[in-house]
Amino acid sequence: MPKFKFVALDPNGKTVSGNVESESQAEATQLIEGKGYSVSTIEALSGNGNPGAAKPARRSPPARATAAGSRKGKASKSKPVKGLGGRKRAKKQVTKPSILNKVKTKELMTLTRQLATLVNAGLPLVRGLEVLRRQEKNPLLNYALGDMGESINAGSTFAEAMIQHPKIFDKLYVNMVKAGELGGVLDTVLLALAEFMEKMQKIKNKVISAMVYPVVVLVMAMGILTFLMIYIIPKFQAIFDDILDGQPLPMLTRVVMWCSSNMVTGLPFIVLTLGGIVGLVTYAKSTARGRLVLDTIKLKSPLFGSLIQKTAIARFSRTLSTLMNSGVPVLQALTIVGETSGNAVISQGVASIHDAVKEGESMAPPIDATGLFPPMVVSMVEVGEETGDLPQMLSRIAETYDDEVDNAVSALTSIIEPIMIIFLAVIVGSIVIALFLPLIQIISGLS
């Protein structure tokens, strides 16, 4: 088997050399890079039948490709050489996914944690992306990993490669990775990102769990009510008309019969009205002013407003704390927080905080001026600024409001259950009484 002599750089940037046996120069290059080295030169040893036929490989790009590695000088994988098949093989392995494919938060969270582990272990970034791509089952994420590996090999940084996939990596993710690359702490930032996503997903699941019960009960109640109004009550009305022979029905019965007849005849109008409301809300979400109005209504709603506000405060505090701990400048961090807040009212408030801090003010007074944050949050931010430990203080605020969200969810569930039971009892009970009153009238007449 032919032998090849190579000179390469190890993950710490030191020069190493040696020999390797392989069928071809391309396979030899792939074998060497698979061990974590960046090939500088490689040539066939004399006696292989074609000594010196192989061209030396180009040295990997210095700053941009290696900066995407881990901290303390961990180098990324070198740029492959034309003719060695590096770029071509990657392109053949990458399959463009369907536009219907999506990446779930849980999948991205798992990928981030795994990549942090690989980078922390000293594996070059491109090699880590390739390892994860081989085991990734989601077509969109698989394609993105392959494409990012190619971009980094071409000289891009990791953050620049992520920008090409905005449906997967939002601005928060990209900017944190960018700060991690510049500070040489990419593995730490990736781990912080994974923990951040886990905590945010936990809060989201709690809010969803609080909404599931009332929504299910409400849908079932509306289904039962519709069935009674459309199918059952008209039959009773025909029976009463035959038996009572024109005698007036009780007031409650007449009201229920009137609602039933209007529901049957006006069903298309009701469906069109509900469809119009859904369409109007969808359109409002697509406009800046519409989102602001809808989010204001959400924050001021009687049952869910407090829960939504506490969730938004926890998200604001945790996001800002994570960004600042990752080395992102305060103004840039505030911009990212506003864009990823998920609430137009909060986003508008964060924008005013950004403008005030940009003018040289401390963060606490503009936070208080928004009227969106309780006095406790303002006081804790003020203390954090005075002690120079604002990120840690923001993290404590987030943890505090995580507990507040837990308590709010429990309280909301305990309040909604009796309300829904009473609602169902009143509706169904009124219909049953309305149907029994004529029967009582008939029995009284017979006696």
C-alpha cells in the first residue's frame, strides 16, 4: 500500500509530521484530518511508483477558520484542497430538505449541548459538525450542519455560517456564538445556550399546561352545546307544538328554542363570523401596530395577564444575563433582547431602555419608566449596577420569576377549574330546565 509523508497542525497549533499508508492522497488526507489534524503538506514517498506526483496541500486559513474553534487556541479544521475531494464529497452528502421541514426547540437544544461537549473535548469545529451531521435525523438540521461545515472550510466564521440559516438560528443564538468566538469561549457559550433554551422551554411548557385544561373543557362544552341546540332541541320543539296545541311555552323554554332556531338557520353566518375573527387576528399579527394592540390586550387580560407579564420578565432577565455573561456588549444585548422578547409591548419598552442607556444613563431608571417591571426588579437591577454584578443579579431575577410563574400556573389552574365547572353547570342546567318546564306544564294540565 502506498505511503505518504505529511506535515500538519494539531488542535493546539503545534506542527507534527509522520507517515501514513493509504490507497490515495485524498484518503490519506481524510484519514489525517479525521484524527483532528489540519494538513499543511502531504506527498507520496519515493518507491510508490509515482513519487512526488501528489501536490502539497495548502495551509489552512489562519484567523477566520480557526477562530471558530474552541477557547485557548483550539483550531478548526483546515480548508480542503481542490482535487482532494473535500468540498465535493461534502456537497454530495448534503441533501436540500423540503420547505415543510422544521427544527424543534428540543432538537436544537440537544444539538447545542452535544456540540459544546465536542468542542470542549478539543475536537475541531468542522469535525464536530460532521460528527453531528452523520447522526442527525432531521433533514433541515442535517442540511444546515453540512452547509455550515462547507462555509467554515471556505473561510467563514461559525456565526457567519449560521446567519445563512435564520429559520434555525435566531439573532440571539448567532450573536452569542459570535461573542463566544471572539472571546475564545465557544464551548462555554454553547453550553450556556443549551441551558438557556432548556429553561425557556420549561417555562413555555408550564404556560401551555395551564392553557390545555380550560381550552379542552371549553371546546368540549361548545361541542355539546352545539349538538344540543342543532339536533336535540328542535325535536323537543316539534313534540311540544303537537302536544300543547298552541299553548304558550314558559319564558326560559322560548328563549332556548329561539337560540336553537337561530343557530340552525344562522350556522353559515356564525362560521363566517368566526372565520373573519380568526383572519382579522392573523392579519393583526402580521402588522407592527396590530401586534402591539394584541400584546397589550394579553398583558391586561384578567386571568392570563399576570402570568404573561411574569413570563416576559423572566425571559427578559435570563436573555440579558446570558448575553452579558457571554461577553456581548450591553447595547447590543438590549437590541437582541428586544428583538427576541416575543411581545411587542416588552420589545417597545426594551427599545426605550436601549436609547436611555445609549445616552449614558444607568439601566434602572429607564426600566422603571417603562411601567412594565415591578419595583423589586428595578431595585435588584439598581443594586446589580452599583455592585458591578448585573448579569448575576439578572439571573437571580429570572430564577425568582421562574418560581412566580410556577405559582401563577398553579393558582390559574385552581381558579379555572371551578369557573369552567360552574359555566358548564349553568349552560347545561338551563337547557335541561327549559326542556322540563313544558313537561311539567303538560302533566299539570292532564291532572
